[in-house]
Amino acid sequence: MDVLDFQFKMSKNRYNAAFRTFRNAVGFPDIAAALCPEYCAESCLRRDIDQSVQLNLLEKTCVARAVRKDPTDYNVPSKTGRAAVIGAGISGLACALRLASKKYDVTIYEKTGRLGGKLWDLLPEDLFLVDIRRQFRFEKYELHLDTEITDIEELVRNGFDAVYIATGEGGMDFGTADNDEGNCSLCGNTAIFAGGSLTGRDIIRAMADGLDMAWAIEVFLKTRKIEYPHESRPSNIVVADQDAISVSDPAEASDDGIFTDEEAAREAARCIRCSCDACKKYCDLMTFYNKGPIRIRDDTVSTVASSISLVHKTPARRLVNACTQCGLCAEVCVSDIDIGGMMKEARRMLHRQDKMPGGYHQFWLEDMDFSNGSYAAVVRTPPGREKCGYAFFPGCQLGAADPGHVIKIYQWLLSERPDTGLMLRCCGIPADWAGNEKMHNEELDNIRSDWEKMGEPVLIAACPSCMKHLTEYLPEIRIVSLYEMMELWDIPLYGSGDGRTYSIFDPCSARNNETLQHAVRSIVRKAGTDFEELPGGDRHGCCGYGGQGSLAEPAFAGHVAQSRSSLSANPYITYCINCRDVFISEEKPAVHILDLVYGKDHDSIKLPDLSQRRRNRTALKEALLKEIWNEEMSVKPDKCRYELRINTDIRRKMNRLKILEEDLCKVIEYGEKAGRRTFDPERGTYKSYRELGSITCWAEYRMAGQAYEIVNVYSHRMKIVLEAVWNGKKTDADL
């Protein structure tokens, strides 16, 4: 029964509505209320707090106070299929009732001269016979009393498609009970099921058995396949914050053993509605979309279902690609439901089916390619060595945000261990988050190959996400955190406490990594900085960067970032550079632990825009080659041929839309060379566009001498079919 729905209606004294919920679940509500042994009381979480909710008393109150108890007379056409029920006890009657209400042809055989079976020994006949007659009032069926079936094949010969044996405790099972597949068999083309007290059920479970067998018979009639209902598992439901449940004394039934309206409402309100709320409490995705696991599953399955239809619905493409992949949902779920894992597999399926919107992940994949290309990547053993024992793996974003940190840390590592090489590149996680398995595997193969050539060193990772990702996919590589080595080798500290109290924000990729968390806190203490822990420890989810879903669902990424920023009024100390940059973008004061080490105050941190981050990577490579290996960088990216003037607001918009300066140069080049631009005389501006991979980028600009002043930018996923004629002239669209 849907207990939550029943309790809610009873709390509002909506007895007729509650009665319908009860009747639809149990078949014979008066009988069930009278005989129910309250299995639920043993599972109720209130049992150990005050007293289990008195659900059976609520059921008795419901059947006593409901005034519209007649079933609905549905005008449904008859269905094909004949079913025989042997035994007119509660189990057989329940099966017959459910099949008859579905308008199947039902015949009941009872060897005695009356209905009810064991009910005659348990209840007054004016209770159970009235209930039976009422529920069968509008149903058509054949009843044969004083008719004992001794040969099941007689029913087969009479053309029955299915038979339910409900002969009661000690009755004949006709060889059907206790088969390997359940209490069922196939006799010719007829399915035979057995259940109820015959198979050891008590009276209420016997009634439930009859309802379940009606379902099994209907499945057989529709598919000709036997599916014997398995016993339902006991509930594992828990409440995420059980300590918050307040004591509530049970109501006493003062009206001749049933509740008054006030008592019924009070008792029903004692139900804490323990549909587990752990995932919604902790999972940003479910909170933002206001969807539970079942709804998310259904929408996701519909989205990734294989279809060649042009109008195939994909209701969860944004949702699937918004997930931060923090893994907290699976960790807090008592039933081990991994929504994040489902989202990752859904991304892979969308990519395999070529249904993944290219614009969702294009920027990140191109950024990964740049990090691993000739302009930014450095994979080298230390000077004068062919192999190395350690290799520094700073990740791609630390050098993009602050190249000076990477240079200083690597120089310090070399001073501690001269056999420390450098692996400056992306770990490949953007390809994993994009669902591109082929690209992801290629990146992992490249890392493995470079690692082997360097002598299989221990990787010292500065980025917790890189560390977690490589540990998962390349378990053969030993990886340690930079911050553990900083604590172990006692790095010199150039900063000192600034008198402020901080809160340490543990990135989602470092959750439960006590060794790493301890090392970070040890360094913070040595730096003389006061700090407090965030409420809830490290169970706070992602900063909003994970999964790289800000293009798929910008509002969700903003929601997550704001939620994490509001955990404490203190400025944050992070040890993931992405976390620091996300918080600063949200105007939340934050420093990276390396800022702390090298004396950088959060007021002095200026975030580079996306184009500057690319230039920082190139500058980092150039500086490292010169300072460590005494080499000049031979290949550098081309500079934009156009001088661009971009104000602060436009740069913020470019960051949000992931548009680079070089993208604008390509747009302007296309507009100027191909003549694909329009002029607005009132504003004195030109508008032009260019397809860049899966997106079309637009720019509005005006001439400022020899420079191009950018007035506005935007982009979207669209493809423009070029015309042969533009502004009255035949044009060639190719550059």
C-alpha cells in the first residue's frame, strides 16, 4: 500500500479518499483492517523513539468512517483469456476479484457450500461476507460451490488459460508447489500457479498472494511467459537525520476503539514520511531539478534510448550533462544508488549514439588538447637524467591560473629530490566527463606511455581531481599528493597569518582522503593561519566546476557555486585551483594553499580570463624550458592578427560563454574576408559570425582606428546554411 498517501489523507480526515487507497491495495479493506497483524510496526522508525505509528488503528478508523465504500463500476470491455480459481478462501477470492475487475473471464471452484474458507473461524460473517459481496458487486464471474477439483487436466481440457490453486492449508497442490521457479508449472498451454495458505502464508499474506497471482496470470495471458512473483524485500529505508525526529506520544482511540477526527489527524501526523531524503539533502542535482532518483532514472532512460526518430524526446540531456560527478549521492544513499555513475554512463551512451550536443563539452576538450599540445605540454626527466624516481604532475589548470606557483614548486621539489621529472599536461578528465571513451582512453594511453619512458616514477599530483582520476583509471601508477610531500619534506613558508580566520574547503575529489586532508591542515597551521572546519565536514558536494557542466546548464553551475560559497562567512582556503577560481568568481574571498605558502593575500589575486589562461600555459612552458633545461621554446602559437579592444563586462561574458580572443579574431576574419558581415548605421557596428566546431560564434564590433572594439558577443549551437548570394553579390564562403 502507498502508506504515505494513506497517511496524508487520514491526516486531513479525507476518509473516502483514504478508503480508496486502502481498497485498491488490499482488495478487501474491511477484512484486511480486521485481521492485519501490523507488520509495519516492526519497521517503523518511531518504534525506538516513542511508539510505532498505529497504522492498523488508522485503517480501522478509515473503514468505519468512510461513507462511500462501494467500488467504482468501470465500463471496460471484456478481455481475452480464461482463468480458473480453485478455492474460495481469501486468497482465491482476492485473485478472482483482481482478474474480474480487469474484465477477464473468471471461474471459481469451491468444494464446500460457502465462500470465505478460514475467514469463518476468524471473523463475524456479517463483516467478511458483506465486504466480499460489496467488492464483487459490479464484477462478472462464475461461482461453482460444492465442486471439488481433483484433476487439474480437466480444467486444461475445458480451455482455461491459467489456473490459480488456493486450496488452503493442507489442500491439494496438484504437484505445482515448491518448484525451482516458484509455485508454478505449465500444463500444456495452461499456466498453473499455487499460493496462499497452501504454501504456508498467514491469512493477510495469503490475501496478498492472491493479488500477486492475478498479476502473474495477467502477464501470462499477455505474453505467454510465466513470471512467478517473488517475495518483496523488507524496506531498508532510513532517514538521513534521524536524531532530528522529535518525540510524539501516540493518540488513544476514544470512540469505541476507533479514532475521532482529531485523534486520526494527530496519529497520522506522527508519521515522519520516511521516504529517504538523504539524496535530496546532499545532491545538488536533485535539489535544483526537484526530482528524485526514480524520476531522474526515467528521464535519463528516455533520453538515452536508442531511436532514429527525429522527434525522439530527450528530456534529460541538460540534466545528464549538468551533474558535477562529485559522487556524494552514492556515498549517502543507503541503497547504494549511484546517480552520478548513471549520469556518466548516460553521457557515454549519448556520445556513442552521436546525440551528445557538441557545444556542451567542445571548449573543455579543445582546452585539453591545447594543454597536451606543443604550446603547453612538458614531459621531461630532470636535467642530465634519462630516468626519474619522482615526477611532478601539476595538472593543466594550476599553471593556467598562476604559472609562478608551478615554477616555484618544481624548483623546490628538485632541491629536495634532484631525480624529480615533470609531467605538465592534462590528466584527460575532460574527455571522461564528455563521455568520449575513445578520446579518454587515448589520453590515458599517452600518460601511461610517458610514465613508462620516464622510468615509472611516483607522480606527485598538485590537483586532487587529477590524483583521484588517475588512481581510478591508471592503478599501476603510484600517485601521492603534493601537499603530503610538502608536509613530509617541510617546505619553507614565505607567508604568515594575516589575522583572519579561514575555513578549509575540501574539494569533492578529496572527500574521505584523511591523509591528504591532514597534510593540508598541518601546512595551514605551520603558516600561522587560524581556520575553522565547515559544517558537515567534507560532505558538501562540488564547488560547481566538476563535470564541466556550466555550458550545458549555467544556472545549475551557478546554484552549486553559490551554495558552497554560503557554507561559511569566513574566507576559504582551498587546495584545488578550480575551487579557488570558482569562489573568487562568485566574489567569495578564497586562497589556494600555495597562495598561503608564498604569501599571496586573497585581496591581491586577480583571475586571468580564458585567453590569458592559454597564454599563461605557453609562458609557463617557455619559462620552465629556459630555467630548468636551459632551452629555448621553438614553437609558439600564432598571435591574433587583429588588435582587439574588449572592456571588462564583455570579458566576463566571454568567460561565461567560453569564447576566446582567438575565436573573435576568426569571426572578424571571416566577416572581413568573406564579406559575411552586416552594418548597423544607427550603432555604427558590424555583426559577423563563424562556425567554430559545434557552435556558431557571433561578434558585434566597430572600428577604432586600426583596432576592433568588441561591443557584444554571443554563441549558440546552430549551423548556418550559406547562400550563394550575399547582399546581392555572388560570394564564395570559403576563406
